[in-house]
Amino acid sequence: MGIYTWMFCFLSRIVSSDDLMTTPEGNNAALNTRNNNNIAYKNETVIDVSNLAKGMYLVKVKTEEGSASKTLIKN
């Protein structure tokens, strides 16, 4: 079996009578986020390492902004 990855996008909306939405909320999440400071999102990637043997691994992540390497230790 290989390594499985999943991508999640977490979308949050803060509701407050003291800080109302600046523009009406529609069904376009990207536009809502850009136009309202009460909405934020964050992308997360989850990697299933349950099939890997115990040890130390070097993980390299590449994005449009560049790349980074991190050490992963599985006990």
C-alpha cells in the first residue's frame, strides 16, 4: 500500500452583532472570503503514515511560493 493524502479546506465565519458582514454573503466562498473580514479559510493536507515503518523520514513540500523540508519521526 502507498501513502494516502487528503486535502481539507476549513472555512470559518465569525458571527457578531458588533462586527457585521461588510457585503452580503453569497454562495461563492472565495468571493465571500475576499469581501468580508469575518470569513477565513485554511487548506490542510493530511498524510496517512500508518503503513510506514518506524523511523525518520525527510518530507519535502512544494508550493507555488517555494519548497520546505521537514523531518518526520514515526515511533
